[in-house]
Amino acid sequence: MFHRVIDAHVHLDLYEESERVRILREMDKYEIDTLITVSNDLTSARKNLELARDNGRIKAAFGFHPEQALPEERELEELLGFIEANEQDMVAIGEVGLPYYMRKEEQDVALQPYLELLEKFIQVAKRLEDKPIVLHAVYEDAPLVCSLLEKHSIKKAHFHWFKGDPRTVERMKENGYLISVTPDVVYEREIQSLVKDYPLTQMMVETDGPWPFEGPFTKQMTHPKMIHETIEKIAHIKNVELEVAYKQIYKNTTKFYEG
């Protein structure tokens, strides 16, 4: 028997139409209460707005994924204008952050312009009555992002699929930032260690779909139903009853995204 869950970070607009239809059709079957769909750019944001308006269980976040070339000035202006115009249909700013993986592959990618772009999104989140912000910030990028969040007194920060050093983890915990855990917690020791150290009261779950997973999920379409195995693993690691883990994670997510 499943308990209600929320996928706190999914790219619903990036699925094939047939896959998206299947996921939406099976939400009740797998007790998927809500999907928080994040955006990669302006086109993505427009699609996610359309999906959210068509289905009240889909909640959209608007942003610019950092693992790509910087937007042209005109595109950025349009995206920021879109965010302002559709604030009431948006649950968060996201996905935004820093291009960690791209910089690993391309050594000449400058970090400073991405920091400046991220700060613009942080300022928008602050101006829009402290909207939550969904962050792509891992390893050595995470302390830089924490500093920007602290500079602007941002409290509602969600670090999705986080990986980082113990000192940064402590800093995030003290600041009250939330993380979300993907299905790779089932087989990745690094993520299992993070779950052990991070408070259950500051934890959500996600798929980051359609990103694929390995282990028992190899060659499967990433589906929010995988969250149930994620929560089972979290409960085991935290040594709490399964129902306790379900209820606490659901409470964390609804409080973060709904006030």
C-alpha cells in the first residue's frame, strides 16, 4: 500500500507526449499527489505553464538551467518578464544555479557570468515575496551559491540532487535549506551518506525525470512511482518507520512549496 508522495523536481516538459500521458494517467495508481515541474529556459517555462494550467496537480517553476550556454540578453529579458507576468501560476524560481558539469568538460567556461545570472534570479525570488528557489549547485559550487543566498537573506532554498562536502552540508542545515533525494539513493553510497547526515525534516524526494537511473531502474523510463523505493531506502537509512518517513517528507514538501 502506497502513501501520498510529491515529486519535488521533474522536467515534465521534456518527456515524450506518450510518456507524459502515461505518468499523468498513473498518478492515482501510485499515490502521486503533485508534480513540481522545473524549467530549462523560456520555451520550457511556457510549456510547463501550459501543463500546469491543464492539470491542477502539476505545479510549475520557471528558470534557466545553468548547464548550457548563457541566454542572449533579449531572451533573458523575456524570461524575466514572463516570470513577473505569471507569478501567480508559479510555485518557485527554478531550475537555476551554476554549470558545474559543463565546466568540468569545457575548461574555458567562465564562472562569473553564471554567478551574475544566478544572482538576478535570486533577486527576483526575493522581490516576489520570497518565492522558493530551486537550485542546481553541487560540490565546490554549493558554497558559492550559499553565499549568494545568505547575501540576499533567502530562506526557502531547495538544493536538488545535492552532493557536497561536509562543511557545506552543515552550513545548509544551519540555514534551513532543503535537499531532495533521487532514486539513486537506492544504490549510490554517496547519496546514502548524505541522507544519513541530513535532517529528515529538511528532506524532499524527486526523480529529475526524464533523467535515467541505474541499479534496479536500469533501462526503465523514469517515473514518479520510483519515489516509493526512494522513501523506503530513506526510512531504512534514518532508522524510522516507513510511515513516519512518508508523512515527514510530504509535510516538508507541502510546507516549502505552499507556504
